[in-house]
Amino acid sequence: MDHQDLRTLRLLEEIEKNYAPSQRDLARKLNVSLGLVNSFVKRLAHKGYFKVTTIPRNRVKYMLTPKGVAEKTRLTYEFVQYSFEFYKNARSSLRALLQELDGRGGRRIVFYGVGELAEIAYVSLQETPGQLVGVVDDKRAGERFLGFVVKEPGELSSLSFDNVLITAIGATTAHVNRILQEQVPMSKLAWLEMGV
């Protein structure tokens, strides 16, 4: 499932909630620019996925058409399939990676990144002798995740670990560079080599 299909699905879901969001509201919820939402709305309305009607105070209301409902259903099915494949591939890859780390004596693991991949990594870690000793994320520091208070990258030195597993999705090079700034040797870093 590509980004455009995912955005289409999210937009159709927001419209189906049957309220009158502004394009600015949609841009904020979808985390995209206002201009992109505007072109997306025009394109999807042109395809007949929803109708645009004017309501008082110069506002518009979007109403899904039967064609829009069918497209949302198709995209939801695709998303579920994609999510299942992502989970299955991530579990398999993480299992192999964690076994490799364990074989090198890397049993005390820090996750770098909070989110779905970290949750999958935690489930995978339960099948090994490894132990999660901390969670680090520069954007979610102070929050709780998997029973741990999330730490900032600068606090890595306060943790006793054998390896840092990058569980943040995307921008692996940036994460590696950020961890290396904290004087963590490259030999202690691990991440998935898959298209996640």
C-alpha cells in the first residue's frame, strides 16, 4: 500500500465521520500541507468518491458516495493485508536479528524508537533470553512505553546495555548518527534490513 492510497483511506475515513471538517482540520489530522489536502479533495471529489455541499457560514460538507464507500472498503482491506504482511515480516526479521544478537552475547537491549515496530520487537524479544532494559526516543521522552519511562538519546549512557535496537520506522541513517553522537559504538547498533 503506497502513501497516496493510505492518505486516500484516511481522508475517506475522516469524511465518513459525517462532520464538516475544514481543509485545515483535514491537513492537521493527516499531517500534510493544506495545499496537498486541497488537491487531494479536488481529485477525489472529481473521481466521485464524495460530494461537496456548502453549508452556512461559507463552510463545506463532504458526503461519501456509494463509490466512495466502495473505495474506502477496498482500501481498508488492502491496509489490513499490508499490516498483516508488515507484522509477519517484521516478526520474522526481528526474531532472526535478536537470535543473532543473543549469539553474540547481546542480551540487554535498548529500543531506540517508540511505536508499532517497538511493540513487535518486544513480542519477539519474549522468545529469546534477551531483556529489554530501556526505551529511548527523542520525541517521546518522559512518556511511558512497555513499562519504561522513555528516555532522551542523551540518557543512553545511563543505561547498562549490550545493544541498541533501532525500532523507529524510517530515517535509519539519521537515527544511527544520533546514537553515535552519544558515544555508542557502531558494533552495538542493530536494525532491520527490510522495507519498513
